[in-house]
Amino acid sequence: MGRPEYPLKLTVNGHEISRVVIDQHYKENHPELSDPLILELVKELDGRFFAVEAVRGDFEYFRAEPLFLDSKPHRVIFLLCVGDDFLGVVNAFRVKG
């Protein structure tokens, strides 16, 4: 599975983002989601700040929850790369409200 890249301008944790890369891992357990739906969830991150959950090399990992899609809460696990302008979606799924 590849990692499709989409142009999207937003600011997360003060980082100017110009593109979003979505890991396709979510399809294994959450086939009800799609890249366009995940992009809608990612748009909710704009202008917000999140606590860093982990750091691995140049990557900072975060968890955002709840993010709402059709009034249903979801969690998005994402990363920011220090020194680059992309946001990587590691996983996304619905959570109990």
C-alpha cells in the first residue's frame, strides 16, 4: 500500500502545512473510512495545538480526539516532520462517544 499525498494548507502546532500524506493502514480495520473522509477530519486540526505523544527522529507524533465526521467522534493519529511542511496521517478510526 502506498501513501497518497494531497495538497492542503493548514496550520497545526504553529507549523505551516501544505500537504497531507495518508498511510493506507487504516483500510485494514476501518474500511468505512476513505482518504476524502480522513481529509475532512484533518481539516479540523487547523489552527489547533496538540501535546506531543512521542518523538522518533525528526517526527513528532500526536493524537487528536474527538474529531467529528457526520456528528460521530473519531481519533486521528498523525505526525509532523521537523523541517518539512507535511502532516502524515498514521491512522484514523471512529471512537465511542
